[in-house]
Amino acid sequence: MSNSQAPMQAVEVRVYPIFTVRWLAVHALAIPSVFFLGAIAAMQFISR
């Protein structure tokens, strides 16, 4: 390791986008799922 004057510059910083196709797919499924779980949980407390 004679090349010690270059301190760890091989790692390039990558900025990833937030809104991707995967993000849209996950939230398109997760948001209604949480809504329906809340609705089903609320139905358990309805007394007739």
C-alpha cells in the first residue's frame, strides 16, 4: 500500500431519487392496506 496519499476517494456518493416506480408501487398498496386494516379494526367495536 504505497499509494497512501489518496484517502478513500474511490467511494462515490450517489444521490438516489425519492419518488421512484418502486416507491409508487409500495405506497399504492400500503396506503389502502392501512386504511382497510383501520376500517376492519373499527368494525370490531360496532355493537348492534
